[in-house]
Amino acid sequence: MASRARHWEYELEAEFGHRDITDDVKQLVADSGIRTGTVSLGMVGSTGGITTIEYESGALQDLHRAVEMLAPAGEAYAHNARWGDGNGFSHIRSALLKTGLSIPVVDGQLQLGTWQQVTVLNFDNRSRRRKVVGVVTGE
């Protein structure tokens, strides 16, 4: 079994900074030469997330509204009382959406739908430089 790893860093705005990284992940797969396997992606940190979504303004606004309903920024969080940094909501959002994602690779191609893009998110209350690690394994 072969593998190839890469990491990327993205500057993302506060609270719901986002970026489509699908092309970067596709390039990792292409460079790896792997025809059948899996790409595993992980965001380093506890206040961000990685997911797939149709990367267009309406769907992104809907996702932002949904995470705001699940973990409102203005609520009182025990984390804020303990650390005083005001980003308790971002830790909860990260835990709910997760910081890892796996995508199958078949015939050397990511198995994504037509309108499905890999998206990284920053939930922290300040802009952050987010590191994403990608590993493709297979044959």
C-alpha cells in the first residue's frame, strides 16, 4: 500500500471564515498516483472544522445560520468563564462539525458529487491561519 501526505495553510476570517480546498485535495490525489484508496483530511486545532457542502453563498449562509442555532456565539459557556477568551462557541461548533474527513478515491478520482466541495471553516472569534493535513493511501 502506498501513501502520500501534504499539508496546507489557509488564512480564514473570524467566526465563519471558509475556503473551498477541493482543488488542493484533487492535486494531492493526482500527485500520489494512487488509483484506489482513501484521502484522510484533518484540520489541526479545536476551533475549526472541515466538511463538504455545495460551496455557494446560499448554502454557506444556511450552514452559518445552522451552526449559530446549535452553538450561539452570544451564549454563556463554561469555557469562557474558565479561560476568558470568549470562544466557547467555537469549540462546540468544531466538536459538532468535526476536524476530520475521509473521501474515497476510485480510478484516481475523488468520489464527490457534482455540487460537493471540500470546505474548511474557522469558528474562532478571531482570524486564524489554519493548517490542514491530507494523507492519501491505497494502491
